[in-house]
Amino acid sequence: MKIAGRIEQLKPYLFVEINKKIAEKKARGEDVISFAIGDPDIPTPAHIIDGLCKAAQDPANHQYPESEGLPELRQAIAAWYQKRFDVTLDPDTEVLPLIGSKEGIGHIAFCFIDPGDIALVPDPAYPVYAIGTQLAGGRPYYMALKESNGFLPELNGIRDYVLEKTKLLWLNYPNNPTGAVAELDFFNRVVEFAGKHEILVCHDGPYSEVAFDGYEPVSLMQAEGAKDVGVEFHSFSKSYNMTGWRIGMVVGNAKAVGALRTLKSNLDSGIPQAIQYMAIEALNGPQDCISEHNNTYQRRRDLIVEVLANIGLEVTLPKAGLYVWAKVPEGYNSVDFTAALIDQIGVAVTPGVGYGRSGEGYVRLSLTIPDAALVKGLSRLSGWRNTRRLTPKR
Ligand SMILES: *Cc1c(COP(=O)(O)O)cnc(C)c1O
């Protein structure tokens, strides 16, 4: 038996090494407080679960769903975009529910990438943009996200010979892992760039509802002409703490949405209908849960940023998203520093290099850590001292 090259090429997850260190520590009977998990710790709101339970009792929801999703769900998604972003979408042609947004993010490459084609992929980034590209036989071209440019890519620096082969441009704001946000003028420039070079913009926006201090993230779909060149992936996972239920959506350009619908109708048979009703309840029901969750995350953000600054890490206060992106202290790289925290104080963070080369020099701390663990983790972090600072650089 020989595994296909496309699977063999998938590098083992960087976190294998780190997880090994954590496991060793635990085997010695020492606990590790993890700031590394990007999965909301707060349960799905009760009224949304009620929507699931009710729908689960109805035999009509026990059969194969339509792969394009319930019309009621597509209408609820379109109505939500109208209300939240003042964007009008046709629920039949410009909206497609997904089995979690990760599923659509991975699969859309198969609709646009032929062998040898290029996708522009941010670095650092959620790994699926590059992996989908590679599985479809294409090549990722990495766009470094630099702090000096607000962690936005510099599109003008990309050479013509790259752009000639480019089919997709991936973006993600509010950003995982950097915590950066994008404003409408950036999206307007992106739409113009994509139109000029005939590229489909794929914006991944699962954190648009996770924001602090009254800040409201924008949607790519609000940019002038966005629907001509772009789609936006969205998810119920982060807005409504529904990671375990697996439901998301893609909206925007009808041709792109249609291509993904065609691919999916040949691969999967849709999302369990009771879960689609759950998503309808999430969008149409009371929205207080969003600000309640954001208050919790904001409080945790403030505590984490304060402690990190106190022990000498440079960090900016994120306006949105579930992560604090902090510069590692002098004398360390991101993996060294992560290993030192595990060994010395039993705290796990995520090394930035795990999200790409440009993530080197940073670590990511997640705001999804339960409060009891947070208190313990922060007290351990407060006691950490940089013993390498005064030693000469190796
Ligand atoms: C969490 C996350 C997703 C995945 O969302 P699902 O809908 O649960 O698949 C997609 N993109 C980014 C950047 C994420 O952080």
C-alpha cells in the first residue's frame, strides 16, 4: 500500500513537538495551563440548543438534507448580512451553507486551482488556505504580514509573473493569529486589485462578531464591487460557540458559490437539518449572547496583555478576535520561548512559527481559556523571569 503524494506532502503538524513536551510534563504529575486552544470554552447558548432539540424530534429532519442547505437557512443568512452589514445577497445564488467554514475553505481550491496555479496566502495564517491549495495541485505564494503594515499584505509588491498564474487571494480579518483588523479602504483596494488581475478574493471572516471596546469589524462584501470578485467565508463556530456542531457558510460571487455548490453536491450530502435549524435559531434569535461573550473575552484580554507587558513582552491590545499576539522576549525564538514556558512554569502558548515563517518572533495566547485556569496561568506567567536577557545573543 502506498499513500498518494498529496497526502505524503502534508507536513506533520508543528504542534506535535510541543504536545509531546506537555505530555511529558503531565506524565511527571505536573499540570500545564494551556493558552494554546482556539476553541470557545463557553457552551453554546441554551436557546440555540433548544432549536436543535426541537428539530431533532421531527422525522422530516431524519432524512438526507439537500446539499445546498435549507432555503430558510439561506434566507436567514442573507437577512443577517443585510442587518449586520447592509449587504444584499440572493439566498439562492449567493449563499451556501457549509459543514463548518473549514470544509468550504479547503474545498474551494478544487474549484479554482488547476495544477501549477497559485493562491496568494497570508503568512502567518490559518493553515487550511495553503493546504487546500496544495491538495488541489497548486502552489501557495506567501504574503508576509508585517507589524509595520498593520499585518496587512502588501499586494503591490507581488510580481507580474506570479499574478499571471494566480487564481485565488486569501485574506482573514479580524485575523488569526495576529489579532489585526482591516478597514473598508483596504477591502476596496483589494477588490480593485483582484478585478485588475482576474483573481477571486476569498475572505475568511469567522471573527467578525468577536470584537471589543465597541469596535465593529467590516465585511469584504461591503466593499464597492466585492460581489464581482469575491466571496466571504463565515462561521457559527466563534460567534455562537458552535465549533462542535460544524456549520458555516460562504456568501458572495454567484459563479464561485455555484462552483463550490457543484463540487459539494458531488462529495457530501449537506448538513444535518436539525443543525441547520440550530443555525437559523442562532441568527434569528436573541443576540445578547454575543456581547456577553465579548465582555468575557475583553476582560481576559486586558488581564493577559497586562501580565505579558509586566514580564517584558511587547504586545498590542487586539480590537477583535480570540487571540493576543505577543513578541517573544529578547534571547528567544518562538519555539524556544514556548518550550521554556512549559518547562519552567507549566504554561503552554502557541509558537508563532506554527502559522508560517513570518510568525517567527511571536507567540499566540488564546482568550478561550476558562477563568479558573486563566487566573492560575496568569499568576504563573507573572512569576516568569527572562534569564537570557543579559546573556550575549547566540
Ligand atoms: C476557527 C477558524 C475557522 C474555522 O471555522 P469552522 O467554521 O469551525 O470550520 C476558519 N478560519 C479561521 C481563521 C479560524 O480561526
